Amino acid sequence: MNVFISADMEGICGVSGRVHWSTDGADYKRAREWMAQEVNAAIEGALQAGAKRVVVKDAHETATNIELDRLHSAAELISGWGPLGSMVEGVDRSFDVVFLIGYHARATTVSGTLAHTWSHNVLDLRINGQSIGEVGWAAAFAGHFDVPIGLVTGDDKLAAQVREELPDGVETVVTKTGWANTAAQMRPLAVVRDEIQQAARRVLANVASLSPWKPTLPLTLTIRFREWENLSACEAVPNVRRIAVDTFEVEAADCIEAQKYFATLHRLSRS
Ligand SMILES: [Zn+2]
């Protein structure tokens, strides 16, 4: 079996603020090590359950957080961002399951640790009217290739959203309890890593019971931005409708086209 792992940092046990997640943060070096260790726990569990190939996509900020010599020696690493800007870019039909490690709740989640959706500037992202976070967005991209999400790790608010956004059967490991946007109660590091390893093993034993997330196509993508003042360039993208001062809507043939619209509109929103 082949496993694709996408790793973010905000949901990693120990991470609660900018001091950790920003490359210029005082505790960033420690946080990137915690991130690598949680990913390694998932890899170890997958290998114990018979995984043949494990590919890890670094998906936080610069996407250069995981140091190759700190990653499990059996895994391959995708470092940096691909042209589509997807957190699961690189997944294809050769993979059996995706793990999302260190993820976080979507923007505007009360008490969600470092809750956001892709960037500071996205307030709400919807597929066919359903509000989703980075977990749902990654699941839709992977679902295009018929690959299901099997394991998600992050805070307790994220675990609740996984049940809301994704098909049944996804394993979650809660790394911490979200107290506020920059506060969390951490569970013991070793316990969290052990649970991730065990969960990864269980997921591989039960892959056949998982379903990919496949929204009804063509899908309607709706993006609401936080900063409404400089969005006029987004109106120049073909087929895109501005339905409110801060909100854009577009029909996409599939989830890859939706990712292309999202990446383009997001880049233009910052110009
Ligand atoms: Zn991140």
C-alpha cells in the first residue's frame, strides 16, 4: 500500500502561537522538530502495517519545515509549493490513503488553535454551499483521484469538523484542546505520538472501508475574503462572479479546476 502524508504545523502538539509556526519565531526550530516527529510516528505506524511507499508533502508556510535528515529514512519528501498551491499536490491514483498531520480548524472557529483557512485573508471557503476548512479542501483534491483521507491530527475543534466535513470512518488523533486562537492545553508529546502510530496502523488495516470525498460536479466554489478593499483584480478572472463586496463565486468542472480558481483568486486578492 502507498501512503501520502500532508503535514501542516498549527495542529502539532506543542504549537500554540507565532513563536512556533513562524520561521523567525524563537521556538520555530523546536516546533519543526515536533512536526517531523509526529509525521514520523504516522510513517512508522504505516510501515508496521505493511505500507510499501510513503510520500510526505510539507504544507506549512514556505513548505520547507521538515528537514530531510530528521524525516523517517523510509519516506520521500516533497518540499516547497507546486504550481497549483495544494497542500496535497503530488497525490495521484497510485496512493491508497492520505494522512493529514498537524492540521487545524477552519477560519472563524471559536477557540480553535490557530484556526484559519489557507491564509489570514480567507474568511470562508465553500464547496456547493458547505463551509469547509483545509481538511475538506485537501479531501476534495485527493478525492479527485479517488484517494480517501484516513487519518487527521490536530486540536479537538478540528476533530469535530472532520466528523462534519468528511465521510465516516476517518481516524482522528487529538493533539491538544483549543482554548483560544493562540492558546491550547497540550497533551503529553509521547502519548500523542504513540496514538498517531497506533491510529496509522488501524487505518491501513481498514483502508477498504474508507470513501473518498467527492462533491457533486460541477461544483460551486465560494470564497469570502477578510479584506474587501483590494479585490477588483479578482473580477478579471473568466467565469468568476463577485456576489458581494468581499465574496466571489465560480463553477468548477472538478476539484482540480476549483483548486486552480482558488489559487488564482487568492494570489490576486493580495495584489
Ligand atoms: Zn500551516
